[in-house]
Amino acid sequence: MTSSPAAPDPAPHAVGARGDLFDPLCPTRRLLDRIGTKWTSMVVKVLAEADPAEVRFAELRRRMPGVSQKMLSATLQSLARDGLVARRVEPTVPPRVHYRLTPLGLSLDAPLAAVRAWAEQHMPEIDRANRAADESAADRNDEQ
Amino acid sequence: MTSSPAAPDPAPHAVGARGDLFDPLCPTRRLLDRIGTKWTSMVVKVLAEADPAEVRFAELRRRMPGVSQKMLSATLQSLARDGLVARRVEPTVPPRVHYRLTPLGLSLDAPLAAVRAWAEQHMPEIDRANRAADESAADRNDEQ
DNA sequence: CGGAATCCTTTTTGATACTG
DNA sequence: CAGTATCAAAAAGGATTCCG
């Protein structure tokens, strides 16, 4: 991925690694680099569906089985930097940190939901295609 | 990414690296792992917009500045395996290979177009948010 | 509690060279 | 032309430890 959500990007405005020699780093690519980031779109989904819109870190983690706190933290920072989630810290003695989607983040949920819907509808077909491809490969190995 | 589109995946049906101990590897995640793959969604876009629906490898490459032929090849293989693109080989002496979207692949373009549209509409906001975040960071460094 | 920092491993990507 | 193979670099991800 071009932009790194995990690392606090030392040179935030240096768009391409070696500069934008080629494509103008189209917004779509940049966005997909972000939402492709393993946990990003899940955070958006979970927050979009959260009923009290604000969710605490630990609770968020509980709702996303498999995230390490490092990745969740990095993902949330990245989303906050992008203005998609808002962070609120209660200055209590063990601090309580709440996250929620901004209006911008919420608006992203719509197109993502479309992708989700497509995935749920068509992944079986993709799986079938994969099995078919595997079989053909096996056939080619058998034919002698 | 969980599934590797570049490498011909030695164990195609082993969904999770350590098994699906947690989430059932929801279809959405699996799909996003694929379309997050740097070039996948661009191939879908380019092929969806191609007027003769079929495009040759070299032409495809020309339309996607920055792809290495290795990655384009890997991406196309992955998409073909998933049943999203069809491959047609003319058995001429230098072979001509054409790619086109399958109906399934074409149907994926719709949700992806929604994401693209969102990106083009809102990336300026995201950029603004990033600049704001950078400034705050700079401020925090200046205050002594 | 919510992280930040560090270390280490796996995956991904790109350059380059070679082939049917 | 359309790849494959190989190698090296980089990025992502996870585990662990430490801190306010």
C-alpha cells in the first residue's frame, strides 16, 4: 500500500514512494489503499452499526475478533487523521477513550455497504470459480 | 492480506493462516482483501470501461501506468481464478492474449464505482483533515 | 485502560533476467 | 508477446513489554 496507516507517516505529503512519476495517484487508489487495510472497513462497519454511536476502545476490540490492539490503535489513528472517526477522551483516572464515526465516515459506510452486499451475494460464485480452477489445474497435472 | 493473489496459493482452501479461530472469514473481508490488492480494482475499472470489451495484455498495461508486468500478470490470474475476468488466447505465433470482464466481474464494477465516486467526492475533505491533523501535530511540537 | 515502543516474522512488491 | 523465475527490498502484521 502506498499510504501507511500503521506508521505515523514521516512524510505525509509525499504521495508516492518515489514521487508521482506515473499516475496522479488517483483518489480512488488512495482510498482503496486505506479501506483495503485489513481492519479499516470493519471498523467503519462496526461503528456504523453501533447503537450508542460511541464505542470504547476495548469494546471495539471485543467486537472485532482477531485484531491486535496495535492494529486497532493504528487503524483508528489513521481513520481519525482522515477525519472519518472522532476520538473523545474522558480524563478520568484510567482514561476512557471513545470513538465514533464523523458524518464523513458515516457517508463512507454507504458505498462500503454496497461492496459488502455484493460480497455476500457473490462470494459463493467466486468460491465455485476457485474450485473449478483448482480442478482444471488438477486435470492438467493428471493428463499425461 | 489473507489471500495472496500474487502467489498461486499453495493451499487454496485454508482460509485463515492459523485457521479460522476467530471470525468465519466473512465474505466481505475476503473480498476486500482482493480488491484492496493495489491493482485489482483498477483492472476491473479499466476493463469495465474498455470499449472493445477485450483488451490485450500490453494494452492493459499501457492503460495502467505503474504496473509491473509481474503484478499485472498476477492480478489477472487472480481475477481469472475468481471468475471475474475471462482469458482468451489466440494461438498465433507470438501469442495474443485478451482479457475481458465476465458478467460477474462486470457486476462488481457497480459497487466499486460507488466507492470510486465517493473517493472522488470526498478525498479533498480527507486531504483537508490530514493537513489539519498535521498542523495540530506541528502545534504540539511548537508549544513549549 | 489505552496506548506507545520495540522486536521479529510473514507477505507483498518491484527489478531483472530468461523462455515458449 | 506474454509471460515465468529469481532475488532483493519494503511494508504489514503480530507478540511482547513498558508507561501515564
